[in-house]
Amino acid sequence: MDFKNFRISVILRVLAVVANAFLIMWLIFTSSYYFTTLLAVGIAIYQVIILIQFVETTNTLLTNFLESLRYSDFSRTFEIKGLGYSFDRLTESFSIVIDDFRKVREEREQNYFYLETVVEHIGFGLISYREDGVVELINNSTKKLFKITSLKNLSELESFSPDLVAKLMTISNGESIMVKIHKQDTILQLAIFATEFKVADRLIRMATIKDIQNELEENEMESWQKLIRVLTHEIMNSITPIASITQTLNIMIKEVRSTYSSAIPNNTELETIDEIELAIETIHKRSTGLLHFVESYRDLTRIPAPKFSIFSVRTLFENVKGLMKNEMQNHNIQYITSTTPENLELSADEQLIEQVLINLLKNAIQALEKTGNPRIELNAFIDLNGKINIQMIDNGQGILPEVLDKIFVPFFTTKPKGSGIGLSLSRQILRLHGGTLTAHSDPDVETVFTLKF
């Protein structure tokens, strides 16, 4: 029976049950129709079951509705038709609530994807992890920095840097630390800042990681340039007049000697004049030499802006080989070059990059003086990050670990006649190209200088 109103349906069903009950009572007390009586009892039981199921329709709908909310299943619909106005309102309320929850979930998902996109595209590393090292979030910058595709636990970074893992596990809330990492031909100077917060019952630590090695090198070079400008300016202002005056005095003494030599009464006075002349010549020679010495350091502050052009790396290697061929033959050095791919081209200032390679080759030749079977390799290739690398490798005496960090510092040199500006000048040229110059050395095995563009 299809009733159009829940109340009427319930009333009619209850009346039917009551009527059937009276019928059963009448049959029991006034007749001997036992089969009819049993049939009436069966019908009564069926009516009661149907009535209970009908009345529990609301409970079933509410249960399904609450389960939908619990499991965020907003694809279900709750439509109750033909049971009256109150059920129509219930249906409408169910639909409104479901729509509201659906909108909230959609907004939450949109916000989540928005924040996820922001996190993935920020220019510094971001990683969040639990107290036991389980990683909950890691962005692309962090993956690129550590050269990984995924990270489930900080312990997986042990092979990259045990010191980094230890610092991340012990860093305090609001603390900033520095971690220096040497990886073959690369130096990472990581600035790490951590903050802690709770999500439910989990303590989460979030750390920002930024490699500031380039910024430190840039600031260091700017500081050296400023210092060199001041020192060279003051020294040249002081020495130039001395050089000029001594030159003038030297000319005057020569004129006096040629004019009045016959009038000088004895050799003692001539010897005194000779000593004065020699002293003035020495002062002039040393002041002139000091001017040239200071002038050479001014090169660090007067590197011309690169004139970019596209040229073949293989041609660059051949040009350098031609310039250094005689010197390498004199030292019996085996010179090997390779370019991958062979047609690799570079956008840079060819003359400046050529000068860098010549500086490095001269250093390598000196490092190979006491090496049997001396060898220099010059390799060019594209690394995993798509950057062009030029590596110079020699099997010379190498660079000691305590010296390696200092070789790019202006004025620092381990050679008796070195000026200490060659490597500094070369690194600055690479920085003007937006690249880096790094060194890695295994003493008495090999030393590698890497130009990364």
C-alpha cells in the first residue's frame, strides 16, 4: 500500500494491527476455526514487523547520513518521497548539510593543493619530520639539494652527511645553525632554522634549509675587493712620489758627477757620491717594483664584464693546448681532453674562460714537477642538473685538507714566488658568468678543479 503521508500510514498500520488483534480474540473465544485463528496470528505478526521497519526508516536514514559524514562520502543522496511535509524538510536538510560538507571539503582540498604548490615552488629547502626522524613533508628544493627523489626517514641521509642528520635530530625550536658539507667538488654551506608544533598528539619539527655558499663567496669577494681598492690606493699614493723623487735625484746626481767630477778633491768623496747614487737607485728600484706588485693586485677589482658568445668547448680545449703545448712537452706531461657530447657548446666570454684554464694548467704543471708519469685531463660534460661542467684533473702532489679551504682567498699561496691572486681571479671570473669554481683533492692521487656554468 502506497501512503502519501507518514502519519496516516502509521495510524492505518496501527489500526490494522489492532483490528487484527480483535479478530484473533473473537476467533479464540467465539469459534473453533483454529486454522483461521493461526492465519490471523501470522498476519498480525507480519503487520507488527512491517510497522517496526516502517517506523525505523528514519533511524536508518540518520545512520546512513552520519556514516556518510564520518567517512566523508558525499556522493550519496538522501531523498524521502511521499511521506509528508516533515520528511520533505528532513530530505532538504540532509541535502543542505551534505552540500555544505562537500563545499568545505572542496575548499579544504583546494587550500591543501594551493599550499602544496607554494611549498613545492619556494626557493629554499623545507622538510618536516617527527621526533623519530619519520619525514612527513619534503619539497622539491630539498630533493634537488640532497639529490634524492624521495625521503621517508632522516636516517636515509646518513650517506649524504651524518653531521647533517645529527644536527637535524637535535636542533631546538627556534634555533638557527650552520652545517658545512664537502661533497667531492662541491661545498655546501647550509643555514638551517627549525620550529616545532603539534598536530594531534604528534610533535612535528619543521626545518628550512638554504645553501648560502654562493652568497658567502660573493660577500667575501666584495669585501676583499673593497679592501684591495683601499690598500692599493693608499700604497700607490704613498709610493708614487717616492719613485718619482728618486728618479729625479738619480738624474741630478749623474749630472753633478759629470759636471763636477774633476773638481772633487779626493776619491773618498767620489765613493760617498757613488754610495748615495746606489742607495737612491735601490730605493727607486724597490718603489717601482712595489708599484708593479700593487698594480697586479688591482686586477682583482678590474675584471671586465664578460662578453658572451657561443663557442665550441672542443675548440676552447684545442686553443689552450696550443698555448701550453711547449711547456707541457718540456715537463713530459700527458695531456688528455674529452668532450661529451663532442659538439658541446658554451655561452660565455671565451677569452676570460681561456684565461681561467691557463691559470689552472700552470698550477697543475707546477704540482706535477715531482710526479712520475704526470698527467692532466680536461673533461667537459653536462651533469645531472643539466649544467655544463669543465673539469681539470691532475695526478700531482695535491692540496692538503687544511689548505683546501684557503686556496681561493686573495693573497694566500703555498708557492714561494706566488702572488695568491690566480685562483681568486679565476673564481671571480666564474662568478661573473653566474657559475662556480670548486676544488677537490686527494693528495698524491688526484686533484680536481670544476668549472660549473
